[in-house]
Amino acid sequence: MHAAQNLFDTLNTDYLAVHKTKEDLFWDTYMAVSDDHAGFARAEEAYKNFISDPARLAQVREALAGLKDVPESAEKAALQQGLQGWLALFECNIVDSDEARRLMGELIAQESALFGKRSKLVMHHTNEAGAREEATLSMLSTNLGTNPNEAARQSSLDALLGLEQWVLDNGFLDIVKTRNAFARAQGFDNYFEYKVRKNEQMSGDQLFAILDDFEARTRDANQRGLDGLVAEHGADATQGRNLRFYMSGDVTRQCDPYLPFAKGLQRWVDSFRRLGITYRGATMQLDLLERKGKYQNGFCHGPIPSYFDKNGQWVAGQINFTAEAKPDQVGSGARAINTLFHEGGHAAHFANVTQNSPCFSQEFAPTSMAYAETQSMFCDSLLDDADWLKRYATDAQGEPMPDALIRTRIESRQPFAAYNERCALVVPYFERALYRLSDAGRTPQAVLQLARESELRILGASPAPRPLLAIPHLLNQESAAAYHGYLLANMAVYQTRAYFERTYGYLTDNPAIGPALAQHYWARGNGMTHDQTLVSLTGESFNPRYLADECNQTPAQAWATAQASIDAAAKRPLAEDSSTSLDAVIRIVHGAQVLADNTESDDAMCRNFEAWVGANFALPAEAATAVAA
């Protein structure tokens, strides 16, 4: 048992070192603080070599076998559990052949080179003032949803379509080819099949049995929403430049004064505290603003995964997460708070894994993407709840969002609930077909045609407002061929929401939610399957029908539910904070600059951040007008 314990302790220590080195360089290069892409590629390769080392796998198997004859004890049980965690990690990441290991090194180099070039790519569009400006992915998306000028919206779509062509011209198809060769070297038909098996422990056919069922259940609702747009706004309403605007543009603008960017941090802190969510002493770094060269998609990574060490001492997590907001753009506040709740949900999950090894508390396999995204997407789902909006969405005078605007918001969004979920659904249909193409047949023209055909079949409109090849997840091997995890997660989210609604009657500011999630979903980390966590909390296995039923509601049904939640919330006593802090050391940064921290308190941090935003950014025009009025 002594030798097995030494091996376990060494794995924990060595993993932390290689993982933190890789994650620190990941943050610096992705945040444009450093351009040491070669250093990051070396650190990434060292990490991959660690988790795919056949020798370590053999050592773990030998240690577990040697424990069989050891008398039962609490120490033995804990050691076995920890070694089983390492066994799962090595078995799902192991690269069994020299050829596959060579190809992994090639893949890392190819992706690093592509990312280095992508970080220097500058896109442009026409903004609300009619001026041509540099634009990030977030700015392009927000402009498509809120700019009343159709030509300006077209400029954003053109930039995204140009990005697709850039991706095809700068090595992405070579990466796809190498990924497939890597998967075949390990006995899989293609990279998509490899990733589904490794990430979700299911076959492609099993995955698509779920996806095909959901597609069929939501097909009519999606078409009804598109038909309604055409009937109201004309045949061009479903064009890529118009679709998001007609779905939400006017309402987004009306809601903007109630969801200002500068208040987002305080509302995240308040809402999570009242839910009873804490971070168990984690150190957190948040980079929330758009910046040239910065990675253009929110993410949460943890350089130090949380766990109890060999002495039983708590090792608190170190967690970084990011948003990509432009505070003076209409709609940026709503996007930013969504990212805060989403990535803050990830951080809460990884800060609350209470096992005896860091292998249980990290975002890569054997952690299921669907399991990980369930935690973040549950948290950001609260932002659409009418009682949350009534409590937290207030204007500069402190007035809450009016019921009439909440109703208008629901009536404008509910017809497109199916479409929004199918935006996630279309990605696996496209990626599966992409990786099934022959190397000779995978030309830029063929891939673009496949993208447009996939969008038309699943979304009913093409090109989509977010063209498939402009989605950054496809470029990185950790997130490539894994986007279906978001949809599987949202299915679990609505199953979870239904449980809390059945049990307590409400979600917003419910102090029982944080502890329940910590106990049933977070504590065991990847030591439980996604399905086991759902059974633990809700009492039933994974059930996608809750989300399909949500998508198929009429606007009248959705408003009736919302109105009931507002009325019920008004009768409940005002929720107090379940704790006085989030129990985290938090720094708000902008690249290398520290904007605010919670050395004094969480609330002081939020005030300082709001003051910095106010001093450095003008309000969006509509918000300023509303405040003046």
C-alpha cells in the first residue's frame, strides 16, 4: 500500500505542475498579454504527454491490482478511489501507438500556428454610428442583433463569412486531416467518433439517436417561428443579416437600460450569494472587456484544480474566466452578464470538487463536456426568468423592468426557442459530416457547401447569423467535435430546473440551490457520470424531453408561467444574502491592468469596477436617452 500511496501522491504533485504551467501560458497568450505561442505549444505538448503516457497507466493498473489483498480500511478506500480517477483519466487520453503520438505533436503545432495567425486577424464592420471600425466576434454578433441599419448588419455578416474563408485558407482543413489520421491511428473511423467516445462515453450512433429525436420534436416549432418572421417582416426576414435583429433587436434595445454592463458584476455577486453559491477560497481572475488580440470567446479554465491533498489540507482552486464585452455597445450588458453567470457557474463547479486528487476537478476528459456545461448553463438560464429580471434588471433610477417589457421580451423570444437550441444542434450535424469526408473531397468549396446545407436543413436559413466555420470551438482540439455537449447540457439544465420547481416552487434567490448543486453535481467531479449526477439530484436518468417541451411552448403559455413567477416572488420575503461573500479572492483585470479587486469586500470591488467603466466608457445612446428621460 505504501508504494501505491507514493505513486498516487506523485501523480497529484506532478500533474499540478504540468497543468499549471500549461494553463498559465494559455491565459497569457489567449488574453494577448504574451505572444509566446511556441512556449504554450511546448507546455501543451508536455501536458498531453503526461495524460497520455502508457507507462503511467501501467503503474496505476499495477498499483490497483496490488491493493486487492490489502485489508479493508478507510485509507485503502480513499486511495482506491483516487487511483480509479487516474485510471479513468489515462484510459480516456492514452495514445497507444508511436504514430498517434507523433500525430498529436503535429496537431499541437498546427493548432498553435493557426491560433497565432488568428490572434492577429483584424475584422471590420459598420457600427451604430455609421462608422467603420475594428470588430471582435462579440461585437459582430451584437451588431447583427441590434443595429437598425440593414447595410451595417450586412457588414457584420460579411466579416463573419470572410472569417470562414480565412479559416479554410489558413490551415484548418490540414488540421482536420491530421485529426482524422490521429483518430484512425487509435482504431477509430474518424476524429468525431473518437471525441464522442472519449468525451461522452457513447458512440456517434448513440449520440445521434438523441439528437435526431430532438430535431424531430422541435422541427415544427422552428419552422413556425421562421414563418412568423416572414409574415411580419417579409421574405428577407430570415436572411442572415436580418434574422437575429428581427428576432430580438428592438426588444434588446428596450431592455438595454435595465441590463447595463457596469452593473453586471454586482448582479452576478448578489445573485450567486443569495443562491448560496460559494467558491471555497478560490483565487479568481476575470478579464471582461474586448481587446485587440484577445481570444474572442468566453471561457473558464483552472490552473490549479481544487482537491484535498495527502495531509487532508484543502487546496483551493485558481480559476480564470473571461468575457468579451464592449460596454458602449447596445446589448453588451446582457451579453456580459450572461457570460458572468455562465463562466461563473463553471468556476463554482470546479471550485467545489472535494475529492483527493486534482484529476477529478479539471475541464478535460474524462470530464464530460455535457456534464461541465450543465453547471454553467443552469446558472445562465436564471437570467431569462421573469422573477430574476423583476428583481435584478433595474434602470439608473432603480426602477425594475416593467411587466409589459418582460412580456414583450418573452413574446419576441419564445417563437425562436427551438431555433436557438437548433443553433447548437446544427454544429454536430456539420462536424460529423465534415470528418466523414474523404481527404480528397474535403476541399474549401465542398466544406462551405456542407456548412450552408447543414444550416438550411437544421436552422431553416442560410447563411446563418453565426456561420458554422466562424465558431471558434471548431479550431481547438479540446472543443472540436464536442459542441453537442452544450445541447446535451441544456437538456439536463431543464431537467434540473423542473426538479427545483417541483421541490421548491421557484429558483431565483433560492438559498437551497447552491448547496444542492455542490452536494449532488459538484463534489464528486468526474468521479460520477453525468447521468449519475442527474439521478442523484432529480431521481431520474437523463431526459431530453423537458427542453423539447420548453421549446414547444407558445408565447402565451410562456408568459402565463412568467406572470405566475412574478406574482409568487412578490409574495415572498425579500431574499437576504446566504453569505456575506462568495468566499473567493477576486481580481478584475484588463490584460495586465488590475481594474478592481475584493481585498476590502465583494461590494467594494463591484463599486470600483462600475466607477472605472463609467469613467472610461460612454453609455450606449439608447441607455443614455432613457436615463435622461
